Amino acid sequence: MNKFFVILSHTYTNRIKSKAFIITTALMVAAILLMTNIQTVMEVFQGDEDEKSSVALIADEPEASALAASIPGGEIYEGEEEDAKKSVRDGKFDGLLVVEKGEAGLPAGHYYTDEFTSSTDQEVRQALQQVKMNAAARQQNISGEALAEISTPVEFETTALEEGAKSEEELNQARVIVYIMLFVMYLAVIMYGNIIATEVTTEKSSRVMEILISSVSPVTQMFGKITGVALVGLSQFGIFILSGIAGIRISDSSENSLIQMAGLSNPDWGIITYAVIYFLLGYFLYATLAAVLGSLVSRVEDAQQTVTPMMMLVVVAFFFAISALSNPNAFYIAAASYIPFFTPFVMFTRIGVGEMPVWEVVLSFGVLVGAIILLGVIGARIYRGGVLMYSSSSLWKNTKEALQLSKKE
């Protein structure tokens, strides 16, 4: 057991001190602090632009007054159209809206601007649309109250009759949590799976493994590395979480913080608990596979190619999970949730957005734990023989040779 902790400590210390870990962590912390204060940052950079924003208006009454009131920075221009265009070119106005009578005598606009800015164009278009609707209503002798009533969105509410079903608010919150956890699991498996495979291959390529193998069993090495990298991941994500909390506290307006906008001010801790459990089980499943694959090659360049099939499994699982967000009870989704390499992603998504029977959840845990044990037993045998191989044959041939070597020990 002491040897296990020596391998674990060595792996953890080396990775924590590596430049890749420090740079990646620093960049992610900066990104998290930026995202949690994005509204403040946007206000700082957009403050001056908003003050300078102005649109010249050439139109007859009552359209001119209505547009000036509804367009931000709208200003009725009293001069000639050509003079107004010159003012736009000189930068005095951001744009010029000329309103004339179109078909059926309704307002039609022509917008002139130096640069195409979709946000301003959209604001002007929406304001003119409203003016046109009002003009059409007046032509048809429709009162303003009647027009407002017609334009009011229909009242619509959905209620699930199934007992214990999530409300719409709970479902939206669950979707946000599921999206976040899916991306976290996806990135973690890809990042740390590569690290484990590369770690094993690097030691093999430097012949360090031949020295280690005489004092520490291959199985102890494999699980020591897997656990060490897992602790690296937990440390890194712990830093990210603390950075997020710090960013929210720094934010001037808690009501407009990222947590409030995402609807996570009162999170569902049940879903978060499932996320942690499936994350850990999924990590150990993929990490064991990555260690085995890394032991079958002797060059770091080959390690990247060897773990490609594993990465494809992760990508497929991720897309199954995204599909499950909209249709969690589809037959192919239900079937995929019991395939071990898909279970952490798909079953967690189904739990997050639907109501799952307890037996299905327990069965998925059993499938995952069973797969980890089976892969651990088989993987330990392959790892035991694979770490002493230095051939560059095909993956399948190397696997057979590794199993044969493990039997001779």
C-alpha cells in the first residue's frame, strides 16, 4: 500500500508542478472571472459607444415622433436628405432613416449607415415595424387598445399530470445543470485520459518502467497513476469552483450575475449529487482504459493515435446525451444508457431532465461498477504485459502479445 501512495504522490506532484497545468489553470481562472463579471466588462467597453449612438430621422408626422421616441438616440432631422447623409459620413450620426409612403400608403423605410451593425439595424427595423402596424390599424379604424390586445402574446401554461414530474422552472434549471456537467465530464475525460496515457507511454519510452517494475507491481502503478491524475483533476476543478465563487462576489450586481442568469441561485442538489457520482465512475472507467492503451505503445507520438478510439467513444456518448435532453425516453437513448461507456453521460442526462425509476438508476450504477471491475481485471493483465513491450505492431496484435506476456509472469 505504501508503494501505491508513492506512485500516487509522485504522479500528483509532477503534474501539479508542470507548466501545462499552471498555464491551463491560470487561463481557465481568468476566463471564469471574466464570465462571472461579463456584464460589468460589457458596460465598461460599451459605455462610450452608447452615448455616441444616434440615428437621424426624416419622416412625416406622426411617424417621426413615434420613431424618435422608440429608437435609442433617434433625432428628427430638419434639413435636406443629402445633408443628413453627409452628416452620417462625417460621423455626426450613426445612421439615417428616411421614411416614405410605400404600398397601400403605409410607411416604408430606407436606412443609410457607414458600417453595417446588425444591432442598430434591428432596432430601427423593429421600431419602423411598430409604426407601420399603428398606421395600418388607423387605416382600418382599429383602436390602439384593440391593436395592443391583438399584439399581446397568448397566455399558455403547461402542466404535467404525471405524479412527481418536474415543473417548467425546475426542468429549465435541470437542463442548465446537465449542460454544464456534460461539458465538464466531456472535457475532463478527454484531458485527463490523454494525460494518463501519455504518462505511461513516457515512462516506457525512457525505460524507467523497467526499473519501476522490479520494485512496484504493474497493477499498483496503473491504479496509482489513475488515482494521482484524478486528484490533479479534483484540485484543478476545485480551483475553478473557488474562482467562480470569487468572481460572483466581485460582481457588482448579484441579480445580474452568471448564476442568476443561469437560474442556479437555488440549485437542485440531488442532480448535482448524481453528477458527481457519474463523473467519478465515468472517470475511472475511461482512465483505466486510457492507462491500458498507453501501456501498449512505446512512443508518445503513438499514444495520441492509440487513444483516438477512446476519444471517439466520448464524442458519441456526448452526442447521445445531447439528444437525450429533448427526448430522454426514446428507445435508442434508453438502450445507450446501459452501455457502460455511454452510461455516465446518457443516464445522468435522463435523470436530470426526466423522472427515472429507482431500479433503472441502481441498474446503471451496477453496470458502471461492474464494467470498471471487469475492465480493471482485464486491463491489469494487459498492463502487466504491455509495460514491458516495445514493439510497434498493430493495437490488436500488441494486446494479444501483452496478455501472453502477463501469463508468463
